[in-house]
Amino acid sequence: HKCFPGVTLYTQHSADTEVEPLLANYPLCRNSRRQGLMARKFFDCLLLGDAKQIIVADSDLLFFQDPLEITVQHEGMNTFIEDQWTNYLLPIEEIKRRIGVNIPERINAGFARIQKSFASLDDIEKMLELLPELQDGRFGFDQLLFAILCTKAGLVRVGDDYRMLPRKENEAIVIHYTRVIREKLYLDGIPYLAHRYGL
């Protein structure tokens, strides 16, 4: 509350109380959210709160400079950091063949600025029908759905300074310490910032 005045914190139960009724007419959306953590992240970001834009920020991010490209620029667009590699649940060519959308490579959904109007629940339900591989809400659910639906609505991928690897703390704006480099969050990132701020 000190860092984010006016913040509302949701428990799993309080989030369920608000989100479940909104998904009552969307069985694929509802069931994927019930099954997988990444689907819960996806839907709760979209359905809780009333802001027109949202910042998605995973808990394994550290910021080393002000991320202006995400928070200020590209008005009206959905802006994502660039991943080090393309990491979707399905190959890009298969997605294009099945739904006719040519999504960009290397979208990372760990840090993004999203227009909440990028897709309706009808759009999402239809996408889950077309891509049954997503219906269990597993790891990668949010990343692929964001990539597909935000490409259709307007997507910008910000570049080199935002890459996860092989950036060092003294070069980066933000680093997303995903599972493959999670230990570096504790061994490199936090000690670097603690030293910078004299903690």
C-alpha cells in the first residue's frame, strides 16, 4: 500500500467471486481459468478493475531503468517486451494455417502494456475453440493468446534493451528472470539493486 497507494489486493477466493460470474456464459474460458495458473493470470488481468489500459508484470521482473517504451509510448497499441527466443505452445506456421493470423516471433508476456479492448470474451472463447491445446490453461496460455489477439488489435514489440538474455543488470532496462535463469534474480539482480541503493 505504501508503494502503490490505492491498490486493491485480491486473494484467490475474492478473485473467483468476481471473475467466475463474468465467465458463466463462456465455458471454455471458465474451465481453462479453473485448470491453469496462466489462464487465471490472463483472465484476471482483463476482468478485475476498470482501467482502459493495464500493465502486466510478472513477479520475477526487476527494473534497472524507467521502462518508458512500455509505460508511455505507443499509444493505442499493445506493447510487449522482446523474448530471447520464440516460445509459443504451437509453431507460428501452424497458428497461421489454422486461424489466419501471422503472429510475431519472440513476444514475452511477462511485462506488457495492454489495451483492455484488445479482445472480447467472445473472441477469446472462439480462439479456445479453434486451439484446443490451450484449454488446460497451462504455462504459455497467456503468451500465445496475447500474441494472437493483440496482433489482430495492434501490437508493438520493444527491442534490445528489454531482452531477457544475455543482458547484464548494468545494461538492462528490465530483466525477466524466467525459469531458465531464475537463480540470477537472487544471485545477481537483487544484490545489484541493493548495492545501487545502499541497502
